[in-house]
Amino acid sequence: MKPKSYRRKPPKPKPAAPDPLAARVVQQVLLELPELLAVAVVDVASGTSLAAHSTATINPNTAASFNAEVVRQKQKAMAALELTDERIDDILITLSSQLHLLQLTPDSSRFIYLVVSAQYTNLGIAREVLRAQVSQLEA
């Protein structure tokens, strides 16, 4: 049996300091899409949620790290395919009753993560709201 020191789980990362710009973006998305289920602004490199809001059982802070990994893996795939003149604009994950959208900043350092009802939300409008707000993250 291994000594207890080897069985310890690593400490959980400390939450990031509040980011006022990210918080404003979350509030603006909430104003424009009041029926949303969750929204977060996420740092790609660390997977940390910089600001978040949820009206459902979805924890956007937990989802942030997993979705950041999705973005990083897609970036690796693009590099392996030598798609050097391409960049990720957004990623859409369609579930049976929800749409999960990831809209990246032009420098791919952050993204807005949005969860909406597939039945009650217009995908085109949701994408347009995210496009408008993601530009605010680089201001």
C-alpha cells in the first residue's frame, strides 16, 4: 500500500480574481438572452471561468474547464492538419434539448460559453449576440 502522502488529491485551483470586463459581458448576454440556461467567460489556457451566471442545474464553472479542453484539442487538431491560416470562430455542441455555444475571441485566448434551450432559442440570434459580445472582451 502506498504511503498516505501519495494518495492525496491535488489541491483544487483557486478561483480567479473577478474580471469586471468579463462580468459586464455576462450581464449583457443575460440582458439580450434572458431565457439562457448558463453563460460564462472562460480563459482558454487555464480553463478558468472569469465570470459566470446560471439559471439551471448547469454549473458553468465546472463546464468551463472541460470546454477549454475541447478548444485546446481542436487547436491541436488544426495544427496537425496544418490549417495555419484558419482560426476557430465558434463551436456548437447540440444536445437533445440544449445548445452549447463557444464563441472565441479573435486571438483565441478567451471564449464565451452559452447554454440555451434548443426548443426556445433561435440559434442565429444567440450566435449574433455572442459575436457582438466577444468583441467586448478584447477592448
